[in-house]
Amino acid sequence: MKERLQKLLSQAGVASRRASEKLIEDGRVTVNGSVASLGDCADFETDEICVDGKKISAGEKKVYVLLNKPKGYVTTLKDEKNRKCVTDLLTGLETRVYPVGRLDINSEGLLILTNDGDFAYRMTHPSKEVRKVYEVSVTGENIASSLEMLALPVLVDGVYVTAKDINVISSDGKSAVLHITIGEGRNREIRRMCNTCDLYVRRLVRIKEGNLELGELKPGRWRYLKRSEIANI
């Protein structure tokens, strides 16, 4: 059965749907020898689909990995500035996987990587509202006042956003450790929310995404996700 090219490419583990759309727009995808266009459909059984001249097949085994990302790594497969990439940490993993969502270079914690485009779509699409919990260490001149502001809608990217939940784990008036839960997850959303509320983020660690928890996994280490974990998301 014919399906949209970006869906087929994500299913084959080439890239996420959005990244696959970019590959198509850049003219890097062909179907039966002809350059494909966004919106084209194809079928792995009847069509030859190539990216950069390399034939793509649908038979690759699906792999799901949970990584504890350390600070100092970028969430990408390859970096034009030659910075360390999260995939450098996947020692012993032979299957090509790509990150599901992002953590900025100074953030740490739970990061999922997979070659299953449909799974990545379910985890990242705004309509799914997969909740993410972050442990955030902050400092400020007036923590109590700043936390009151943080509980209100905050302007990010021209849109007012609100944390789903904010729990104060500890506080001494000048610093605090918070557990902040968000749904959609805009670029650097928590850092920008905190900055708007006069809070300086000293450390930010994602500790939970959906039903997945970082647990005792050490920084820089990874593990395969269990079938039960994948099914329950």
C-alpha cells in the first residue's frame, strides 16, 4: 500500500518525519529514479526509494534506547561545529538511531533515541502532550516571588505557556530545587520561563518523559527500552 514518503522514511529509520520532509524538499530522495516531491507516495514493495543514491528498505529492526545525556553534548547525529554528539555515547550500538526531541548542550538527563519514526512522532507531536518532568536547580533574589510568577502564563516565542506542575523539592530563599512538568516543550522553554521570572538556572535534568524514568542510569550510559515501556507510552 502506498504511503507518504516522509512516513516511509521515518519507518525505515532514516530520519524523523520532519527531517524526512527536509530531505525530500532538498531533492535528496528519489523514487524509481525520479526526484521526489513533498506529498509523493510510494510503496517499499513496488518502488525503489533512495536517499542520496542509497536504496532504503523497510526491513530494519526497530530499536529503542534511553540515554542519560551528560552536559556538553549536542542532541544531533553530526555537528557542523565538531562538538560532541549524543550518538558518540552509544558504544556498542550498531543500529543507526536518531534523537526523539532535544536537550540543549547545557541540559542533562533522559533522552530517547530510536529508528522508529512512528514512535518518535507519538512522543513529540504537540497534540500528544507527552509530559516531561525536569529537576531544575535555580537561584534568585526572591525565590518565593519568582515562583509565584512562574506558576502564571509566561510568554515564550510569542505564545503564553504554563507549566503543568511545579513542585518545590527544597528552598532556602535564595536557591531552590524544583520539579517542573511541561507538555509541549518549546525550544529551551524552561530556561526561558525561569529567566522571565528572574530565576537563574544552574542545572537542568530531564528525569521523566511519559511513563519513562531516568532512574539510576549513570550519566553517559544507555540501555534498551523494554517492550512493556514502549507499549505503555
